[in-house]
Amino acid sequence: MLEKSEDARDSTESNLSLGPAVEASHVSSDEYVQLQQRIFRVALFVSALAVASSAFFFDSHVSISLLIGALSGVLYLRLLARSIGQLGKSSKSVSKIQLFIPVLLVIAVSKLPELELLPVFFGFFLYKPALIFQFLLESRAKAGTD
């Protein structure tokens, strides 16, 4: 009788196998990681381009402020991506920890006279063109396959 129950349990487990679902989850997870890496590379490229051009056209205070803002924006994007990556696995909502980055930027600008507010915020939002660029790339790729 014990053998029958074990055989029944094994056949039930094989019928309830989540093999394809787990594989699909790994594939989508890998695609998400690749998407993150592409967005980070574009964000860093846009930030480097903006900082280099500001160093050419403006003084060093503006360039340093822009650089600090750009690095903070990439950090914000990384924290947000990590929080979204954990969504459904270990948490049910997006973490709010990344919201401290702009607050810390404002505090840093108010305490450090070398930093300027507008270049810091412009640098902080330099990750947005990377997101727009990635969206346009994805929509063009989908339009090309249809």
C-alpha cells in the first residue's frame, strides 16, 4: 500500500512539473538583466558625453555638479531596477529606498558651495534619455519583426 501511495505521489508530481514555467522564468529574468545592462551602458555613455561637453563649454563647478548628478541618477536607476527585479520574488511592492537619492542631492547642494543645483538635477535626470533610447530601440525592433 505504501508503494502505491509513493507511485501515485510520483505520478502526481510529474504531472505538476513546473519545468517549462521555470525555464520561461529564467529566460525572462536573463532578458531583464540584459535590458538593465543595455540601459546602464547607454546612461553612462550619455552621462560621459554630457560631462565632457560641459567641461568644454562651462567651468569646473558645473562639470563636477553635472557628474555628481549623473552618478546619482545611475545609482537611482540601479536601486530602482534592483527593487523591480525583486518584485514578486521576495517583495510585493517596489522599495522606496531609491527616493533618498534626490533628497541627499538637495542636502549636498545646500551644504556644499561647490555644487550648483541646476547642473546637479540636470545630471540626475540624464538616465531618462537612456530609457527613451531603449524604448525606441525596442519599438523599432518589434516593428521590424512584424
